[in-house]
Amino acid sequence: MKTDDFGDRYGSWALIAGGSEGLGAEFARQLAHAGLNLILVARRSELLNRTAEGLHEEFLVEVRTFVLDLSEQADVQHLIDHTVDLDVGLLVCNVALSPIGRYLDVPLSVHTQLLNLNCRTPSLLAHAFGERMIERGRGGIVFLSSMGSFHGAELVGHYSASKAYLRVLAESLWAELRPQGVDVIASCAGPVRTPTYLQDSPRHPRWLTVPEMDCAPVVSQTLDALGRKPVVVPGLVNKITGFLVGHLLSRRVAIGLTSAGTRAMYPQFKRRLRVRR
């Protein structure tokens, strides 16, 4: 489906949770180019407002902003309550926390925040806006999952598990909501050059990791697949790698290779756990 048809297919408003930079801002740009008005949600007001102003000036669409911390359930409810007057037909769940490090080295408070932001928030938004989409007889939901959702790996275990949650939820909702006119998809991208990804200074050994991608092709391939399949893996090399690892290797070998890749990408996080004896 081409984005030129999105206004007819989904309506005039799209909501992007995590829409101030990176993939969220690129979703906003491509949807604004298609003529959709935008609701952008993020924590940092200055960055969010700058992104919103730029999109309004470039594409002449209406842009509304919410400065919220979507790891807090009260803020999620605030967003749901204060968008009832808008005909939101497309939801993009791009919020995520991605701590790097061995599972027991990451503070429990961070694990709790990850569960709230990566799992609870998308499920609450999908429930609230999914109900509205069913009532109007059309709509679309995009979950940003990851190639890491297909198997575990060292240093990113909880993040990968949360992305597996989103992928399976998307697959289930795709089956449940599709007959009622609502399209659902999980985008399982590999490494993407976003500010969040780059802040941990990942190394990129070619023999152990898939190529990094820019935001624009990830978003365009995801939107093009929306309505056609429940899961998309952007990037040809990523598709081939995912197929080979998922179908030709045992899970033990796949986990070992992927873990070798994450260790090579983040050598600064490979410290040993300190266990009292």
C-alpha cells in the first residue's frame, strides 16, 4: 500500500508515540508527506516542539503535541483521554527503553521501567485506540519490534524479550482485527541509525552483525507492508539473515552467534558479574 492512499484507508490523524526524533520523527515525516495530521508524543518538550514546527511548516498539516512520560500509566491515560475528539486512524508505537548490559547488572528500577514502557504502554494504547478503530470500521496499528525478538542474546536480553512480546501481540491482533478493517504489523528492524542507538557507541564488525540502516527505508518498508502481512523485516540482508538464522541453525547456535555479535558491538558492557561467596 502506498502512503498516498493512507488518508482514504486510515483517516486524517496519525498518533506517533515517541515521535520527536529517530524512527518516530521519520514516521511523522512520511505520514505528513501523505497528508495526515499528526499527534506527536515524547518526553522532551524542546525537541518535540521543534520537530512539530518543522513538519507543520514543511507539509502544512496540523500537528498536536503531548509532552508525557509514557512509562507512567497516568500519562498514558492522559493521552487516551485527551484525544477522544480526534479521529485517530493510525497508531505508531515507537516508545522503548533499551538498556545495554548483563541482566543482573541492570538496576531493578530500570527493568521495571522497561516493562512499563516497552510492553504495558503499547498494549494500553492498542486497546484504547483499537476499540475506536473497530467502531469506525478502519484503522492501523504499527508496533516497532526488532530482529532481536526472534531469539535471545547477551547484553540485550530484557530488551529482546520485550520486543518478542510486541511481535507476538502484533501477530495476534493482526488475526483478530483484520476482519474488522484494522491492519496491524510489527516492524522487526535490525540496527537503525537513531540517536538512541548511537548514544552507546556500538561497534559494527561486519562478520558478526547485520548492516546498519537509516530511518527512512525502515519506515517506508514498514508502511508499505502495513495491511499486507503481520510482520516485516526491513532490509534485504536482514531478511536473508533472519531466514538463515531462524531456519537453518539450532536455537543454541543462533543464540551463540547473536550473543557474539552483541559482545562485539558493546565490549564496554562485558564486565563480569560480582557474586558474593
